[in-house]
Amino acid sequence: MRRGAPSGLRCNSIEPLNSGNIFDGVCQMGVNASLHDRLKALRSELPRLAEVLRLEAGPELGSWCKVVDTRLLTRFDPGFPLVAAICGGGSSGKSTLFNSLAGGPFAPVGGRAGMNRRVLFSIPAAVAEKSGFIAALVEPFAGAPEPLRRSQDLLQAGGPLFIKTGAGLPHLVLLDTPDFDTGSGGRYANRQSAQSALEAADILIYIFTNSNYNNRDNTDFIAQMLTGIGQRKCILVYRCYPSFTPEEVAEHALTVARNIYGSEVERWVLGIFRAEEDNRVAAGESGISLRPLRAEGASFEETVRRIDATELRRELHASMVSDVLAQAEAFLSRGRDSLEELRRYSSSVRAAQNLCLQQALRHFPMDRVMRQFAKIWARTDPPAVKIMRRTGSLIELPLKVLIGAAGWAREKLSGEPPMETPSKQFAQRLEENLVTAATDLHQQVLRPHLTPAVSVSGLDASGASKAPAAGQAGRPAAASAPAVVIPAQQRLRQRDFDSILQAILACRGDIGDIGADMERDLARLADHFRGRMGVWDKVAQTFWAFLNVLPAAAAVTYVLSTGDAVGATAIKVKLTGLFGLKDLYALVAIPVTRGLKQADRKQLQAMLGPVAQAWLNRKFQKVQALFEREITGDILQTAEQAAAESERLITAISEGLARDKEGQVE
């Protein structure tokens, strides 16, 4: 019955331990030395990945790192003695058993549960004298080792203490651990310190009583310690009344064993012993006497001496490496999922920004751009066409007079103010659109969930249709803001939005201006069209030479084809409105205008489409840089830097895991 990994340190507090030279004898244990180096790299890279992506994996990853530090990177030396932790619930007799095995009254005993608050090591003097041994032994406890001076020191919380013993079990380091089941208010008083000791042990000596042998919480905790990462063996000690029959003792002890290991009891339980309840033992006047469950069974001392430390560690390390790599795979999978969420969010921010850019640039200064294009085009006309163009100006003159008179009459009769020029209309609309787009984008990127919107025209920022495909319904899925971008969102939220708007509007003149870049684009466009003109195109240009601006040319075309001067006036007004006020994509598409011939519409579309697109490309980049500087830049940069670093780590971890699987302990 395998249990999940125990909880432990928070991820952001994890630092690798220094394994020193303890690993020098690793090859004698059947472990490839390169596996050790890759485990160290993995130990460093996984916490870094969790930190970059801010994964909610602190306790689980903390426990994983602690196991790698204390059980794999520092304990491969074959000369390192076995470490056995005596553990159990409150008043189960742990300290009494420790004193009995260590050969002296070192730990306080009594009837009160939860007395001892610190871990106590019993270290054989022969190994305690080895240089650096004690420091390596207590390294997992993040505290300098201190010798036990008074037994009463164990009653106060603190770091681990140790004693040196000359008798007892010379090849076994014993740990007396605090009980793990006492506490109040839903909080265990000593569980964390007990867990640290149990995770650092090679085997556990679990002592239990008739009152708690079938306590599920206690058994689950011990099972978690023994099977969480790696499968460790244990010795069971049942403290019971002398009146209990061997069958009853066996039944209760096997209940504990099966709750921990499932059906593999014989493989993992080294021995089962009974300790008789005795008032003198409870009072600390006598030591515990351990008897094997079966009369023919080996004594406790003989059971411990029979343990092949090398083989036990080989099995334990093989099991632990397998579990460590499996959990690393699980953490890596979570990292990949988090990276995908981060990328999806970053893409959603850019999509929202592009749609807001479309909103900001949905109007086009057609009057200025086309007048400038007409001037550039006219400068490069052949002489004959220039003559025809002068004639075109004369033909258009009555139309201008007619439109001007109509406008003057409307103003006088209605009392309305003069109509604004297209240039003023464009400037006003550009300011309105910038404010609307910036406000919308600011609100979207500060939300916890960002849902990509569909533009009013049903097009995305590239002009492609965003209508749902057959069988699809609703809006695109929302992208939640990953933890890594929350600080950037907070920084944006703390900025004054009015100052953001003022910074954006301060650039509206540059955004609406044609500019030198546009002049060059228009000149290249004129050269491009002239280069494409064939003989018939050049003949047809004699007609288009009548224009001074394209709206007038469209009106003249209508007059010549229908003879309807009133209709021509309406057409010119429609086209002027279209060019100055309508959606940019509607402009580029050049919808069918009643009265224009198909050839004329194609000619308009061929010339206006590239002009509008050239302007859009230039201004799109300007407004995008402006919006990223004032609104989205910090969020996008944070997300994309985290994604790049995470991708590098995931690649390194994936490659390391692939090699580690080939170099596991055999």
C-alpha cells in the first residue's frame, strides 16, 4: 500500500545540501557515479522551475528535495552505519525503549504524553570519532549538533542532541523521536520534528499499544514515512499486557503491518516483538524486555545484527531513486502544464492588445493620404497625361461648385454650423478611439481571467474571419492570469490611469501624421503601380487623369456612365464619408458602391488597399509600442521571460531524467 509523498518545506526555502565527499564510495554500492551528479542537477533545477513558474508545489517539492538531500546525496558511503528511529504515539514507551537499547537513563520517561520535544541520537563511540560523521548525521536537521548535557533539555523544543555510547548495538545509530500524535486545536505539537528524524532514518522501530495499534491516523503517518519516497523496512514492537495470547499479539501486529505495506509484509517487516506492560517499566525503574513474536524467532539484537547494511541500502536506494524520478516526472508534468498556461495567457494578452489596436486604428486619414498620393502620382505622369489632368480639373469644377452651393444652402436654411473637415473629423475620432482602446486594454489585463474578444467587424487583428467553426459555440476559453504575472499586474494597478491616458494621447499627433515613412511608402507604391501598367492600363489612365482626388474621380465616372449629376454628388459624399469615417477593414475591402462599374471598383480597390495597408502597418507598430510601454509591456515581458527560462529548465530536466532512468541503482 504505497502512500503519497509527505509534506515538507516550502519550495522557495529549499537550498541544496553540501554532500561533501560522502559519495566517494558510491560505486561500491552499485550506483553509477554520474547518476549522483545528475541527481544533484535535478535537485537544483526542479526547485528553480517551481520558483520561475510559481508552482503551488511547496510542501511536496520540499519533501522531495529533503529526501534527495538526506537519503540519496549524503548517505551512499558504505561505511555509514544504519540509522534506526524509534517512533510511536504518545506514552507508547519510545524513550523507555531507547534507554534500554542505548544502555542508560538518557531520555526522561513518565506517564505524560508529549514530554520529550527533541530528537536524541545514540551514536556508537567507534563511529562518532570519525571526522565529520556527526555533522553529516545531523545535517538534515538544519542545526549544529550538540551533546546531551541534561536529560531535562529534551523537554524543551530545539535542535537535535546526541550521546556517545560504548555498549549496546555498535553498528546502529538510534534516534529517540518525539511522539507524532499529541497536540491541541487541530495542530500536532511535535510532528514536524518527528517527521524530520523519521525521513533521515534507514529503518524505523515502530512501537504501538493496544489503544492505538488500529488508529488509522497513526498508521497512515507511519506508512507515509515508510513508503512515501522509497520503501523502507521496519521492526514492529507491540507493548501489551502479559495476558495477551501470542495469537492476539500476532493478529494486532499483522494488522499494523498490512495497513503499512499491504500484502508484502514478509519482505519489509524485519521482525515483530512484544514488550510486556510493567509498572516498573512505566515508572522508569526497569528497562523494556523485547521478546520475538514466536518463541523460535531471533532476538532483537540478533535481528539487528543480521541486517546486511549494504544490501538494505542497495534496495532502499533503488526504491528511492525510482520514486524520486517518478515524482520528478510528476513535477515536470506540472511544470509543462504551467508553462502552457503561461504561453496561453501571453498569447491572450497579445490577442487582446491586437484587437484594441484595431479599435484605435479603425479610421484612416484618407483625404490627406490620397491627396499626397495623387501629388506623387501626378509628378511622375507622362506629359500627355498631365495635359489631360488639367482638363479633368476643368470638368470637375462645376461639380465642386454644385456641392459647395448645396452645402452653403443647407447651412443657411438649417442654421447648422459648417461641417468639419475630414482632417478634423479624423483627429477627433482618433482621440476617441485611442481612449476607448487604452481603457479596454487596461481593464482586460488587470482581470484575473482574460477572455479573448472578437472584434466588432468579426475579424481578428490580421483581418481573418473569427466566426466560430461549425459545431463550435460561444467565446474562446478564458486564460487565467498565472501567479508569475501577478506582481506585474499589481505594478500596473498602482499606476495612475489618467497619467497613462495622457501619455498615450500626447502621441496622437505622431500617430495621425502621414510622416516621412509614409511618404516613402507612397512613392514606392506609385512606382510599383507604374511598373505593372500595361498598354491598356496606360490608355485607361487618360480617364483617371481627370481626378484631383479619388472621390472626385469616382463621381466623374458615375456622371459619364449615367448622366446623373445629382447621383454623382451623392456618390462623392458617400465615398468621402467611407474614406474618412468608416472601419478601416471596410475601407480596404471597398464594398460595392451603387453606380460604379466593376472595372472602376477594382481600380479603386487596387490603389486604395495597399495605401491603407501601408499606413496601418506603420501606425500599428507605433501604437503597439505605445500600448506596451504604458500598459502591457511589464506583464508581457514578465510572462515571456518566465516562459523562456522555464522552457530551458524543462528541456534540461527532461534530458536529465531520460539519462537517469538508464543509470538507476541496479
